[in-house]
Amino acid sequence: MLEIYEMPGHLIRRLNQTAVSVFMDETGKKGFDLTPVQYAALNAIEATPGLDQATLASHIAYDRVTIGGVVDRLEQKNWVRRETNPKDRRARTLYLTDKGSETLAEIRPIVRETQALLLSGLSTVEREQFVGLLQKACEAVNERSRAPLRIT
């Protein structure tokens, strides 16, 4: 057996690879063309209408360049609109369109199913413990990330 089979980084990468695959398969079956980061962005914009791209990036722990492309694609799909910030004409604020809100409402149950499928090998108690431990591990090394999570 390779030593990497017991390394958390390797196991987390494998689980993430599976998570993305399951997400894309299950949402694709329902006719949605949406990536996990696009879902995260829609979720954050819904929760905090009017946030800017930099804040969006920090709220979902992605770098600003990646988020710029994500927002471009969401805007092309007419799920997000950008508005000029009246307090700072250089800044753009983000809002869900009606179509974006509808899409998010339709896809949310599918995403919940994919998350349950991802942890289907665990009992309910184990799932709660696992997610709690993942959160704790992420918080412990957040500042070492290239895109740390920042919730303001």
C-alpha cells in the first residue's frame, strides 16, 4: 500500500475530485450547466446582495482572478447582474437576476442530494462529525491558504 493512501491531503484531493464529478453529473442530468464554484458564487450573492467581486472571492475562499471569470460566465447566463456602486463609481456590485434566483432555487435540492451522496458511506452521526472536523481543520490552516476565507 502506498503511504499516500493514509495522507489527509491525498484523501481530501480524492474526495474533492469525486465531489466535483458527482456535482457535475447530477446537475448535468437535470439540464444545468453549472460548476461548484458558480453555485457557491450564486449562493453568496443571494445571501449578500450588492457585494463586490473581491468580497465575493473572500466569502467563498477563491482568488479574485478566478472569481472574475466566474462572474463573467454567470452574467453571460443572465443569472447575475453587475451594477455600478453609487458610492464608488469604479466598483461594481453583484445581484442575482430573477433567472439566477429561480435557477438557484431549482438546483439547491439537487446540490443537497449530491452532498448526501458524497457522504453516503457514513452514518448521520459520522457525517456531522466529519463535517465538523473538516471545518475545524480548514479554520486551523485558513491563513495559509492562497485564498483564505473571510466572512465580514
